[in-house]
Amino acid sequence: MIGDLKAVIGWLPARERWRWFVLVPVAGLAALIEAVGALAVFGLLRLVVDPELVRTTPVVSRLSAMWPSGDPRALVALLALGVGIFYVLRAAFLSWAEWLRQGTVYRSSAVAAERLFARYLAADYLFHAKRRSASLIEPMTRASDIAYELVAGSAVNIFAEAVIILALSVVLLVSAPPITLITVAIVLGLVLIPIVMSRRSWERIGESERELYQQQLHLLNQSIGAIKDVKITGRQPFFEQRFRQVKRELGATKQRRASAATLARLGVEATLILSMLLVVFLVMRQDTSGVATVSVLALFAYTGFRVVPSANRIMLNVGYMREAHPWISKMDDDMRRLRVPAARPYEHDRPLMQSSLTCESVSFGYEGGPPLALDNISFTIERGQSVGIVGPTGAGKSTLVDVLLGLLQPTTGRVLIDGEPLEGRERAWQRQIGYVAQDVYLLDDSLRRNIAFGIPDGGIDEARLAAAVTQARLDEVIAALPRGLETIVGENGIRLSGGQRQRVAIARALYHDPPVLFFDEATAALDSQTEREVTEAIAHLRQGSHLRQGFGGPAGGQAARGTRTIIAIAHRLSTVKHCDQLIYLRDGKLAGLGTQQQLMSDAGFRQLT
């Protein structure tokens, strides 16, 4: 538990950690206020039973000496009023302390989730290829809350409740030392036994809940994401059954947790009630006056009823911290393994690919996959060329493009831009690239925001937007929509046709007027007519946007001079028939390099119709 506490506090920046350090003295002060309140009630009860004690009770006797009327009952009434005011102020302070604690918990959870999200976004492409999306969503939506509610928050709660119990025990010890020592020894023994014995059960509950929560997210992503296939194939019962099973197992796990918490609560209550009966037995055996007996019993009664919830909260918070361990360990692994790149001031990128893009003996292999997805690939693409990458399914086309995009690092060999290695300059290179994927992802938002992708409304350049729409041949589509660019396209563009979605993706790639465009089988899922239309749109992109000088910075200026380079993956030769050069891959190897006419002598190439 201490290790988990160190981990979750370590996830925070220094300025956020101080919020937790401030909670420690606040919790201590709250405990002292509780102890003072118990002492005030105890003293007041004694004075109510025997008002004459105001003349001999410490502190109160001084007030009695200064009391003008000399009537002890009037002084007791005034003290009762003071105790009432104290409890009103106590309630206000404890409310503020709880507000501070809750604010710290949820702010810390948000900060940790933000930092983890930044790490996930900065992680290399292979990291995302290996992980389920549910395993990334869960730490940011659930584990971060658990980390600060059930670990850091519980630790503060345990400290506060322990100080309260300790302070109340001191009051009891001063009032009735022998009885207190006996009672505390017995109660501690009875309470510690279940804490030790339930250690593993809480951890198993936490691990089971975490796994089931991830399964739930994964199942929902699959079923809702493939809703068209689910409905057409009539597979609703299959997904309903799987969801029912996961949800009921999750419910059973939560039931076990609630049962464990209830058993702990009832056990503590029974233990403390038995201890109260023990106190009554011990007090009655002593030869003390009725007033003293009533006062001691009243103090123990008040303390007992105040200690019961404190002890319950300690038991529950210890269990919660153990339950949180599986969630924390997985999230901590990602926090430690992934690092956010150091922030650097923005600098205008030097235009890249002034002459060529070269693959020099590039090989690449996926971990746990075939030996090599790319095997000793070498070629050069000249600036301003239109190049097609072709080959049968599984030839390595998409892997090659991912290497050229700087998403994957070659296992061996190098990618060179203008004769210099791409490694270490990936981000600068990617800022000068426009990319259109086969499976276009559109936001459930307006066309404007989908094309400007990730740019705040106030930062969208209308001239860039209009130029991108025109080049992607979206003008007629937008003109036919009632709200034009403000039309909401639906989740993943469900309200648009396949060809329209591809054109939106092309407009998005063109918004920054990049000098290099990549098309990753952008027409593979389209019908022949739509494919021709999109192919014609792509063919018109080679000469750039011819926008005003300086539009888009260095990248925009480069494209505006008619030097745009286009690299396109295709299954069918008709898609790349206008390319200057074709790179023909087969089984991860370079099977041919040249124009379409030059490669027609290869029988395998001719089959790519």
C-alpha cells in the first residue's frame, strides 16, 4: 500500500503534490477539533450533573472566580452556549476540510489522466498497434479516479481517523487510565485480525473488477462500432449474451466488495459495542461516586459512538487501498514506461525533401509476426514525382508507407531525406505531409472541424479551408447540404457516402497545403465510378494549390511552386496509371521498379488489375 501511495503521488507535478501535503495538517487539525469536542462534552456533562464542580475544575475554575454573580448554574449555561458555538464552527471547518480533500482528489485524478493521455499520444505507433483501445481508455477514465479516491484519499482518511481515535483515546486515558488501557488493547487485537486476514481477498476483488471493466469497454467498442454488421447479420443475441455475462460477473464482483465492506463494518461495530459493555462492567466494579460513574460512562459512550464510524472508515479504506493495487500497478507501468517529449519552442521547419526521399536497404519486422514484413528495400523518390506502391495483399505496402511516414523505425537500413537520415526529424517531416488513409476516421462534428482537424474554431483559416474544399472537389457536395460546412457528419461520417468521406479526408490532408501527399489505398473501398472521381481529384493535386506566397509557411510555399510529391498505395493498377514511377512489392521484397509499361513483363504485376 505504501508503494502504491508513493506511485500515485509521484505521477503528479511538484505543485500538485503540495496539495496533498497541505491535507496532512488539515486532517490533524480536524482530529484535534474532534478531541476537543469530546473533552468539552465530557466536561459539560460533569458540570451539568454537579454545577459546584465549576469551582475546582481546571480552566473553568478561573472563569468561576471572575464570574460576577457567583451562580455556578449560570456559568454552566454559558459554557453550554460556548460548546454549541464551538460545534457550529467545528461543522463549518470540517465541511471546508472535506471540500478541500474532495477538490484535491478529483483535481489530482484529472491531472494524472491528462499526463497519461499525453504519454499515450506521444507513444510510438507500435505501442498502439499492440494495445487494445479499452486498455488505454480504462486508466484515464477509471484507474486515475481509483488511484486518488481509493489510495491517496484513503491514506488521508486513515491518517485523520487514526489521529481522531488516538486523540480520543488520550482523553479516555486521562479520565480513566486502567479501563482505557484494557479496552484499547482488546479492541486493537480484535480489529487488526480481520485487516490482516482480508488482505488477499480485497486485491482479488480489485483485479477481477479491473479485468471485467476492460472487457466491458472492449465489448461495447466492438458491438457499437460494428452496428451495421451486427444488424445485417442478426448477431444481436451473441453480443447481448456476452455483455450480459460480463455485466453480471461485474455485478457479482461488486457484490463481493459490498459484502466485504459490510462484514468489516458490522464486525467493528460489534467489537466496539462489546468493548462498551466491558467498560460498563469495569466501571461498576470500581468504588466510585455516582457522578464520576455517570461522567465516565458518558465519555466512553460518546467516544465509542464517535470511534465506531472512524474504525469502520479505517477498515474500509485499508480494504479500498488493497483493492486499488491491480489498477495502480498497470497504470504505473505505463506512467513509468512512457515519457512525454520535452516541450520545445515552436520553430519554422526547414523545408524537407528539396531533392529526394530514399529507402536505403530498409528491412522491418513486427514483434511476434513474420520474420520480415520488409526485406532489404531500396529506392529513391525524386521531389515532385507521383509514385505508386503496388502489390498483392500482404506484400508490405502499408508497412512501407508507415516507415516512410516516420511511424515505424526500420529494423535495419535507413530512410534518407535529401541525403540525411529521417531518424530524429520525424515530427518535422510529418508536419510537411498530408495523409489519407483507406479507413477514414471522421469526428462526430461539422465538416469545417473535420477538415481543419484539431484546430480551434478561432484558428481556422477560411482561405486554407476554401482551397482545400476546392482541390478535393467537395464544392458541389457542400453546396447541396442545408448547413454547408456546418453540417454534422455523424459518428465516423455515417451521414456521408464513401466517396464523400474520402474527399473530406483529402481536404483534411490538403488544409495545410503540404508538399508531400500519401494515399494509403484511399480508393480501395469505393465503387468504380467513385474511384474514378477520387482518382481524378488526386491527379489534379500534383501541382499544389497555387495559393498566395507564404501561405502555410515553408511547407505551403514549397507546394505552391508546383512541386508536390504524391505517394499512393493501390491494389489496382488503374488507380496509379498516371504515376511517374511504380514500386512493386511482393512478399516484403522489392519485385520491380519502373513505369507501368516497364513492369508489364512481370506476370504477377499484370494480375494487379
